[in-house]
Amino acid sequence: MKMLKGKGKILIMPAVILLVLIAIYVFNSAQKNDSAIVYADGATFIEASGTVENNLISVSSEVTGTVLETMTSEGDLITKGDTLVIIENTALQNQYNQSLINQQLAEENIIMLEGSITNLTIQNADATQQAHNAYLSAKAEYDKVMDGASEDEIKQAEETLSQAKTNLDYAKTNLDRSKELFDEEAISQSKYDEALKTYNVSEAQYNVALSKLNLINSYPTETSSSAAESKMLQLKAGYELSISNGNTQLRQLESQLSIAKVQLVQANNTVEQTKRELDKLNIKSPIDGVVNSLFVKEGEFATAGKLTAEIFNPENIEINAYVSEANIGRVIVGQETVISIDSYENEYFTGKVTKINNLAEFTPKNIQTKEERVNTVFKVTIKAIETDGALKPGMPADVKIRID
């Protein structure tokens, strides 16, 4: 019986210990759930601690060169696009200047070629028209030779010959009469010579008229047709050659113009590329803000990638606060917050919850939460509103998140 009593006591002791542990856990849980909940001014808040995040923007040099001038000082208020530092790089400047010269030469080359094409087009048109007119004239001549003389031409030639025959007969009669008178010494030598001269002229005109009529009646002869055909074909070849040569010259100039246009595109690209590189010599602020740090001095040599300045944006202040897992379910995006900083006693700033981390983490070592015995917390990001630059990166901050 004594042994059974001893065993009974042994069995009761673990049960008592378990009940005590459960009671402690329930008490701690209640404390955990309520310890960070505060009430003020008729509102309910969750208290949490955090740190003002580092929102500094690092600005580095993208090119190598000597610092020619620093345009700002630490603490200066600047706007996006303001020049912070000017870097000098003679080689880069020379490349840009040469690219401008090449661009101008390429443009002038195009203008010259376009002018040459215009002038050559006009010259070719004139030369081709002249060659074409000469060919058409020779062809008409050839057609006329092959067709023979027209009835009008034959009639005109016959009339000319008839008139020449009449003139010749009259001159012959006059000459014979003058000869008789001269032999009888009735007229002078000069009168006789004049009658002889008139006869000779009339005879020559008659012979010309007769030859022309005979020639007209003999068309087309082998000689005349061959000569006319040869002349026509020669001028036709000249006309076709004029067209061919003109087109060849134009194609050559047009090919040169196409190449020149490609060269201009390349020159423009080079100008734009070197201009972009040249613009990098003026290191500019990417945001509105305040110059927090300036890391270069005039005369220093800066390499590509060298940190030149840090810009602080007082309008974009975020605080990362940490809320226990017991209370995180009461926090939602958009809730208003009250922020206090040790450096500004009795001064408060407003903010809003912008992000809630979904992953729990152990309390950061640099965070002193007001909740005790909390093993895991959730990071809550709060955007501060209208801080007038009072909040600086790294400052510890206490926040109250309104949850009602």
C-alpha cells in the first residue's frame, strides 16, 4: 500500500507542473497581446519601434577625367537635373568635335551629289533631245530618199528647167544677133561681151536645172539610199548611246548618294553617341533633394564608377518598424501613424502604413521593442509626411499605428 501511495504522488507531480506552465503561458500571452496596445485621445494604437531608413541616392561618375568644377556644396538644396560636378576629358571632347566635322562633311557631300544629279539630269535631257532630233531628221531624209521625189518636186524641177531653156534660147538669139552686129562693127566689143556673158550664165543655169531634174528622176539610187541609211543608223546609235551613257552616269551618282546617306546616318549616330558620353561629363542629380555628401574636389582625377556625391531626399522618408506576430493582424496598409524621434522631444510627425512584410523574422538587434519576450516580429514600412527634413537616415523612431 505504501508503494502505491508513493507512485500516486509521483504521477500527480507532473500534472501539477503542466498546469502551472499552462497558466504562465496564458498570462504571458495576455500580456503579449495587450502590452503594445495603448489608448490616447479616444483612439487605439499599436506601439512599435524602428529606424528611419537610408534613402540616400549615390551619384557616381560614368566617365574618367579630371574634376574641373564642383557646382554644389554639402547641404545645398537641389532639384532634379542640377549639375553637381563637371568632369574634364579632352579626348572625349575632341571625339565629339571630330564627329561634328564628319557630320558636316557628310551633309555637304549629300548636297553636292544631289546637285550633281540634278545638273546631270538636265544635261542628259538636253543632249538626248539633240541626239533624238538629229536622228529624226536623218530618218526623215532617209525616208524621203527611199520614197523618191514627189510630183510637186518633179513639176517644180521641170518648170525650172523650162524657164532656164527659155532664158537660154533668148540669150542664144541675142548672142547671135550681137555677133552679126559686132562683125559689121555696128556695136562695140563691150556690148558683144555682155551678150556673151548673159548667154554663159543662162547656159549654166540650164545645166543645173537639167541635172537636178535628172537626179530627181533617178531617185532612189543605190548610192543615195546607202548614204542616207548610213547617216540615219549612225545618228540612231548616237541617240541610244546618249541615253545609255546618261543613265550609267546617273546610276553611279545615285549609288554614291545612297552610300553618302548611309555615311550621314553613321555620322549622326556617332554624334549622338559622343554627345551622350560628353553629357556624362556633367554629373547631374537624379532627384530633388539635399546634397548630403560630396566626395570629390576640383583637380582630382575621377575614374568611371567613382562615387562623387550622395543626395538625400527629405520628401521620401520611410521608417521600418517591427510589430509582434500577436498584433500584426490588426495592422493594414493605409493606417495613420504618429512618429516620435528622441532628437525632437515633444514633437511628433505623421505618417501612413505603406507596406507589411508577409515574412516573420527575429527582432533585429538594433531594435528595442517595448514588448518583452517576443521572439518573432513583422516589418511594417511607414511613409512619413511633411517632415521638413527633420528625419535623417539611421535615426531610431517610435511609432504608434492607429488601429480603430
